[in-house]
Amino acid sequence: MNNILRLSTAVLLVAAAPVWAQKAAANVTQAPAAVAGNGASAMRPGLWETTVANESPGVEGRRIVVSRYCFASGDVGDLARVLPRQREPGMKCENRDIKAQAGGKASWQVACSAADTSLSGPAEATYTATTYTGKAELEHRKKGAKAEKVSSTMSGKWIEACK
């Protein structure tokens, strides 16, 4: 188990969403990252609170997931450890093509797959030592159905040193 400690997760249902989106949002585990010019994380070690909102066009409302994570110094020194990770029921998800960019930015590709469905698309975030904001524009494809767009916005803030 890595050093990321999931302290708590609160899920707030703002309005009805497709069943797959409700299940997906309830199982999203995302963590913040901050990148320095050399690709190493510049985020401050400690307790972080993250907020993720998922929306699909044509669906009223959105799902909001608020989580808290404790990151040790070793975690924040490795960009791959602290990038947001998509979690989908019954799917294998991974971050690919991770790129650290100048100005505290990072980009990557989200790729989730299962036997008859996939969720994929680009993600990006901008960070300071104590805050971050980001977005992902994903496409949910299910065999025999029309692809659905899923927009995800994320933000995070440093709370305090881990206890």
C-alpha cells in the first residue's frame, strides 16, 4: 500500500445522473499534484482536501465528491503518486503519457476499460504549493450505445500538516 492515506470521503448527490455516472462518481478517488519544472512534485506535504465535480451534457445537476488525503514527503516527490486517479466500477483505469510542464502544470491521459465499456480522455491541472485546479474531458463508450461526454473539474487545497 502506498503512503497515501484516504482519511474520509463525503459524497453529495446534487441531482439525478445516469446510473453509471452515479456509481463512477461514488468511486472516484482523486489526489492533487503540483509539478515543478523538473517533473518532481512541488506540492506541500500534509493533509489535502479535494473536490471533484462530474457533469454530463443533457443531465441536470452534477455529482460532487469531496475527499481528504494525507501526503508524505515521499509522495509529493513523485508526480505519478499524486496525480488524480479515475476509479470506475468493474473497470481497470490508469494514467498514461504523464507530462510535467512549466508553470506548475501537468497533463496526462485517463484510460479506463472493461469488456464492453471504456472511459478515456485528456486531463490537466495547474498547481501551487497549497492549491490546485484542473479538468478532464472524458468520453464514456458502451458497446452498442452512443458515446457520452463527461466533464470533470477538480480543485484542492492544503489543510494542515498530517497528524
